[in-house]
Amino acid sequence: MLNNAFQAIDLQKKALDASWLRQDILSNNIANVNTPGYKRQDVEFENLLEDYLSGKRFSINATHPGHITDGFSGLDSVRPRVITEENTSLRIDGNNVNVDTEMAELAKNSIKYNAVVTDVNSQLRRLKSAISGGR
């Protein structure tokens, strides 16, 4: 599905954007740990990316009736989604945030972000080397 190095860099940018968004969402969960009724949120991206890379079609959410909703399955259609976990509640006040879980997810997300940054830097070095003829 990835046809060239520039498409790979676009994909890596999307992964970085999704990871950045997830960091914000997880931080927001921690900030609302004592808010009664608050429901944990997370970001769905990796499953959508897997579907795209495996050639599976998925629906595009149209925000306006005039928007195109069919026949478009390019990389632009892979966007992170914020999801709210409504069905679980660990406490009597209806809040379902577990600080330990959120902290572990923050650490995992940070590792993933840094791995993608390392990969982007490596890809850019290879492109620079190719452009300069390996000098």
C-alpha cells in the first residue's frame, strides 16, 4: 500500500499526530480522575491504520451532506478517533479512570512516539543520502 518514501513519511506524520493526541487525551483522563461521572477517553488509530495497510475498506464520517462518503480509501482517510468508554465504571461516582492504568498508557505512548521519531529521522537521513549520491 505504501508506494514511496514520501507516503511513508506522511504515514509517520499521521502516527505522530495520533500519538500526540493520545498523550493529550490520557493527560486529560488523569486531570479528571476526581470528576464525578467522568468517562475515560482514548484514541483509536492503530486498528484503523492496520485496516488501511491490509487493504480493508472502512467508512468515512461525513460532517456535511455534500461531503463525499464513498469511493475514497486513501491515506488521508486514516484519522485518529477519540472514543469514550461509557460501559465501565470502577467507582460509585461513575468515574472510570484508573490513574495507574493511565500512567502506564502514558509511558507506553511516549515510547511509541519516540520510536516513530527515530524512524522518521532515519528515513530522512536515507533520503538525504540518496539525494546527495551517498556522499
